Amino acid sequence: MSALRFKSPETGLLTTLSEQDWKHALAFCDQAQLTLPLGLTCSEHLPDWVRERIQHDLRNNAVRWERIRATYSEAAAAFQAEGLEFAVLKGFSHCPRFAQDPRHRWQSDIDLFFPEDQVPRAYDAATRLGYEPILSGDPHPTDHLPTLIRKTGWEWKGDFFDADMPLALELHFRFWDEYTERFTPQGLEQFWERRRETVVDGLPFVALHPADSMAHASLHLIRHLLRGSLRPSHVYELAWLLQHGGGDAMLWAEWPSLHHPSMRRVEAICFSLAGKWFDCSVPDVALEDIEALPPDVKRWLEIYSMSPLLGHSRPNKDELWLHWSLLDSAGARWNVLRRRLVPERLPGPVDAVHIPEQQRTWRIRLRSRWRYAAFSTQRIAYHLRALPSTAMSALRWFGGSLELDAQFWRFFLAEGFFDFGMFVFVLLYNLYLLQLGFRENFIGQVSALMTVGNVAGSIPSAYVMQRFGIRKTLMVSFALTAGLSALQAYVTAAPALLTLALAAGLISSAWPVALAPLVASVTTPKSRPVGFSLTCSSGIAIGILGGIAAGNLPGWLSRLHATSSTVASYRAALFVGCVFILLALWPLSRVRASATPPPEKRKLYRPSPLVTRFLIAMLVWSIGTGLFNPFRNVFFAQHFRMPVQQIGYVFSWAQFAQVGAILAAPLVFRRFGVLRGISGMEFATALTLLGLAVARGPIWAALGYTAFMMAQYMSEPGMFTFLMGGVPAAERSSASALNIVVLFAGQAVAAAVGGGLIAVFGYAPVLAVAAAICAFAALLFRVLVAQPEPGPASIP
């Protein structure tokens, strides 16, 4: 195909396009709601079919403008008859400042702003004209009532410029959604006060002041940018205004005094984006505000300004870090992060929305469901494809000064996928067993065998890593873990499930054994503390996100009609967890860990009397906590009939609370001493177990569970510090290994016994027994272990 050269009269850029390039360009312009620059129709280098296509769209859009004029006039007359005041937003009100002619601007709906107290009357007037909402309640955060349409029977035929496409009405009641975006520019209430009458192509209407119209266009742009739905047309229109309205001395003289600095900051971001995308001129007064943007915002514009444009071919969520930079509180930032990484809402209807209910045949319904399923699958695939890119952009954004190279970040990404997949699987698996009809006694046996497998597999895993290397061992372990987990979700026979539990424990034991040496291998002595800190803290952060995702997955899959029953939705959600485990193989395969050092000759030292007493206390403690830990999710599902979505949120919140507890632990140890601190936290754990035993509602149970997790994990730093400070350096590895064996042995026994006891006696008596055992462990730490207490220990 011959190459085509043309010079755009709009941008002055010299471009070379092939015929295939032209097809892609036209398709992109359709989806981006852009018409190609009108001057191109005069280019002698244009292929005839391209020129005809542009002229066809312009003819259709001219007809469509007449429909817009008529539709607006009809609606305006109805609203005025009710004594309602309103202003036109966007659309044809942007002409001629943002677009030369309304016939050259794509428009799908008419946006009208009403004072909030008048919106209900406007809605009633619109319904009397035959308009009705697409959905009875629009699930998406927005600044207007549910979109109103007339169900004329029109159907989408793939033509964005179809002259017969019905127009929708959107009745706005605010200019900005502070609740969703978590920040708000000041002075927006003055927009309505400065409205004015204007005329476009002979059509009179009320619009915003020109400066406020520019501000509203910027708010509209930044909202779509932060929500990941920015179209080039949003930026192009602002670029047109800057290019052709830069000489409007009155507008730019008024602009700084009309808008608060917080509003001008939003506008400056949009002006900068328009300049970078379309190389338009920017007035000096606007350049001053661009230069005054906060450093993080300017850094984002420098690094990621093209990301929204590239998102059509390279899914990403780089706009998250701009949103992050615009927020002041940690709570707001985490709220936005959770909402963008784990979308809470399914898409709205995508087909046959204009067809009245009585005209919807079974073929139309079947086609609509098929298209909805296809579109939803496409959106889910987009979010999944965007996760690796988002993770890497986060590392680039936050990790610039940490001195950690690509090898660490590849490992870190692999850890994230593996931990996320395992968290989803672990949270849902016991609930899945309940759906299959198994009780706590069987669930306890499964948990015990997995723990036994973890202990039994630790030594062989270390040997295999010495023989074949850490990376190869982990890749085999991850692949087999995903496969065995999938089999656990597929097989339903009890003997097979028990066998698979033991095998899964054996195989997955490689990860905790490899974690520390692998982090050490991909970091330098200087960056190693930061590497370990990021690795440990990311586990909690992933648990927060994993709890939300796991709780919602079965419901999402059911609503997508991807599963036929509750059991099938749980099974499919478990398979999703397995997929994430497999995704860890991609970054892990690119990790180049340093060679594993030859095995050292290690001696298993006979534990000292102090260590022996410590291990006895730890055994009692592991039995007490082990009576409840394997059944935490089952407790909420069985005892309180809590839906899985709520269980996910409870687990997520408890993970979040653990962060504060672990950070506060050193303060407790410094104030009360190591042993008193450990003992006090174990007594607190016992009290929370008693609280869970007598809890009479899901809210109290959720609060009790959060307190239990905080108290339980708050004691761990002190336990390990005490143990390491009480033995000579040469004996620390031996003492640590014995401690792990004792902990896992106690947990395995407690899981097997606890499941049987719960099945017979219920949760309350078993939780009371667990509380008594934890209290006894606390007493042992004060009496048995305290003689003698080791010398000063360094608390982190």
C-alpha cells in the first residue's frame, strides 16, 4: 500500500499514513468522539474514500444539529412553562469558543443544569415529554440524575454519526462530585450566579460565563481523567479554545479574579495536558499557573501525560498517581486506590436501551445479554491487563529514591500476584467447603494437613533450592501450587481433598523458605532493609485489597451469568485466585537472583532451659490461637450467616487495623518491657476470644475479630525479639527453627481438634476454651519464662 503524506492545517504537523493507518485513525476518531480536522477535506493527498467518509460524517452531523436544536427547544419550552431556570452545559454551548460550528461537534445528549431544589420538577416535566431513565437507579457516581431517553426503537448500527441516533437528557444538579473524587475546588457555587444569555446559530439559551464554561470543561476533563475514561475530544476542545481564544484579552484578564486558586490549579493541569497533546499555544497568564503547579503534579505531567491517550492500546491506570497528588489525607488516597483497583460496580446496559419493553423479543433479549456479557468480560480483561502496568507505574512513581533496581521490582511484582491469589483462595476455600456440605471437623482436618505439609516440606525445599536455585524452585512451586489449588477447587471427594491439602502444603512450603534469601539476593546491603520492609508491609496491603476482591468475586461472577449456582460461583472465584498465582510466573521468570551460597554446616543446638520454657509457652499459645484461626471465615458464615462480601470487608478492615497494631507494638514494649508486653497482649487476645464467644450480632463480632487480630499479631515482634535476645548468636538459627516447628505443630493439632469440637459443641464453648488456653499462655510467659529474663533487646 502506498504511503500518504499530508500536512494538517490545524497542527502544522507533517504526517505519513498508509491506507491501513487511515482505517485505524478513522476508527480511533469515532471512539474518541472526534471529527478529523476540516482542513483535511481540502487536501489533494487524501484518498477518495477517506474524503468521502469525512464528508459523510459532516453531512450527518449537520442533520443531527437540526435534531439537537429541535429537541432542545421542545425541552426548554416544557421547563420554562414550569417556571424553571436552567443553563446549558457542554454541547452546543461550547460553540464557537471550543468548536468552530455546532455542525462540526459530536453530541449525544443535552446537558442542563438546574438548582438542586428544582431538579425533581424538571425530572417530572421531562417524563411528561416521554423521557425515562435507562436504569431506575444509575449505579455510577455522577453529577446528574439517571440519564433520560426516549425509547423510540432505534438500535445501534456502528455509526457514531448516525443522524437518527436519539438524544438523551441529563439533568445536572451540581458541578462536581466531591464524595467520589475526595477533593473539591472552591467557588463553584458562583458559576450559577454568573450565567448569561447567549445565541448559537440563531438558537437562544442561557449558558455559563465564558470563564466558567472553560472551568466546567476543565472539571469535566479532569473527572474523566481521574476515572480512567478520558476521551481525546475532551482535550481537543480545550486545545481549540487555547489556540483560538488566546487573544481574548478580556477573558484572560478576568479569569484569575473569577476563579479560586484551587479551581485554577485544575484548569492549569488541563491546559498543560492540552498543550502536550495538541501543541497548542497557551496564554502567558495560564502558563504562570502551570508553572506554579505542585511539584508532584508537574512530575506526573512530565512522566505520564500521554498515558490516557495510550490507554486505548496499553491498558494502564497511571492517572491514579495524579489523583494521589491532589489529595491531602491518607484516608482519601486509600479510598480512591481501592475504588480504582477493585471496581465495585458492574457496567450499565450496553444494547437495545432505546427499545420499549413490549418490543423486546427473545432474540433481542438474548443478543443484549450476549453483548453485555462480552462487554463486561472486556472490561474485566482491561482491569486485569492494567494491573501489571499499574504496579510498575506505582514502583516508578514511589520508588525513584529507594535505590532498588529492576530485579527487586520484578520479584516484588511476583510476590504481589502470588500473595493476592493465595489470599483470595484461602479466604474463600473454607466457605467453598461449606457450600459442598462439609462441616468444621473436616475443615479442621484440611487445615491441619496443610500445616503438616508446610512443616514437612521446609527441609526438602531448602535442599532443592541449594541444588537447582531459588528462582527455578519457586517457578515450579508456583505452577504446582496453582495446579493443586485448582484441583482442590474442582475435586469434591473427601479423601482426595485431604490428600490434596497435604500435597499443597508440601509444595507451597517453598515460598516462606525462599522469601528471605531471595530478597537478600535482589538487594544490596544498603537497600536491603528497605527491601525487607516493603516486602513485609506489602503482604498486609495485599491482604486489604484481597479481602475486598475475594468477598466480591462470587457475586460479580454470578451477576455476569458466568456461573449457574452458588457453588459454581465460589469455584470460579477460586480459579481466579489460581490465575493470579500463575501470573506471578511472568515477572518471576525475569528475576536474575544471585547464586545460592553453598550450604553451611549447621548444628542443631540443644535448647537452653530458657528456650525450652519459651517453647513450652509458645506451644500453649499456638494451640489457643489455632483453635480459632483456621475457622475465622467459617465462623462468620456459619455462626452469623454473614454474606461472603461482608466477610471480605471484615477481613480487609482487620488487615488494615493490624498495621496500626504492629506499628504501636514497639511503644508498648518500651513502656512495659518485653515479657510484660507479650503477656498483656496475650491476655488481651484471650479477652477478644471471650468477646467473640458471647457476641450477639455481626457488627459486634466484626469489631471483636478486628481486636483479636490486632492483639494476636501485636505480640509477634516481642516474641521473636525475646527469643533472639536470649540465645547466643551461633544458636539463633537453631532456636528459630525449633520455634517454627513448635508453632506449626501446635497449630496443626489445634486445627484438627478444634474442627471436631466446633462440629459437636458449637463456636461459643470452643472460643471460651481457646480464651482460657491463651490466658494460660500469658501466665506462662509471666511465670515460667520470666526466670531469668534475657538482657536488653533491641525492639524495632
